[in-house]
Amino acid sequence: MAIIFELVVNFLRDEEAVAAATDELARHPTVEVRGAQLPVTPPSVTRFRSMDDQLRYIEFSVNPRGLGYGGPGPSPPFKARDLGDDEMTRVGEQLYDLLRRFQGYGAAIVGWDPEPLVDVDDLESDYLTDGSISGLDGLVLSDALIERWRPEGFVPFAPGYSWLPYRGSQNAWG
């Protein structure tokens, strides 16, 4: 089983935004860790469908190669298990910088296997209680969702988006 540190984005049903994000990723294909440029994987794009085969949303995920358990290689020029939490946090910050270049998404987050945290229907039913989404530091939502849900604690992230500020990441290897 792979455990991967990644950026996961819910592009709703916007195929053009997925293509634009893929092009943006091609212009910024690495993150810096300990002076090394680690390649970011090409996007994994999954189209989630409803029981009646209607497109629910498009999930887009990317990760720096070699930082997870069983994830895609090649291995970095250092042992990933030796990275400090501050170094993992800087990787997360670089992935959020990449996200700031994207448009057309509904929800996004960086972390260890955070895919379930960008399903807008699940966020609304499972995490949104009394106008509060708690424990999801780093969650970015479109301003349309912010207006609809009116959750507490969100601040501007990029034009058209707000977030619960990222507080960093721990190294899951440790």
C-alpha cells in the first residue's frame, strides 16, 4: 500500500481547468528539498461518477517523487525518512504555491493521502457542522463554496479562493 505526500485538487467537472493545470505543472515540474530538485509526478486524473454514470467530479493529484511509502520513484539523493517536519512543511508550501496558479477547482489540500478531503459532497455532509470545518488545516475552497457554506476561519488564499491556513506537515516516515 502506498502512502504519498501530495497535492489533491477537485476540479468539479471542469475539463478545461484540468488541462490548464496540467500545462501549468509542466512549467513548474519540481520542488526543492535539501538543495535537490525533486520531480513532481505527472497528474493522476480520476473522474468520479455517480451510480447513474454521471460525472460527479474530476480529481487531480500530484506528488514529489520519492517522499512517500511505496510511491513512484526515482528515490531522492537523501533518505526521505530523515526529513524534518520543517522540510516536509516547505515541500507542502511549494505545492500550495503551485496550486495558486490553478483556476476552476472547488476544493484542494496538501498532505499524506488526503484524497477523501476534497470530495465536496463529503465535506458538506461529514465535515461542515454549524458553519464550521475543523481539523482540515490547509483546505482550500472556491469562493463559491465559501459563499454557499459560510464556514468559519477561512482567509484569502488566491483570487477566487480561501483557505484554512496551512500549519505544516509532519514526516510520516518518522
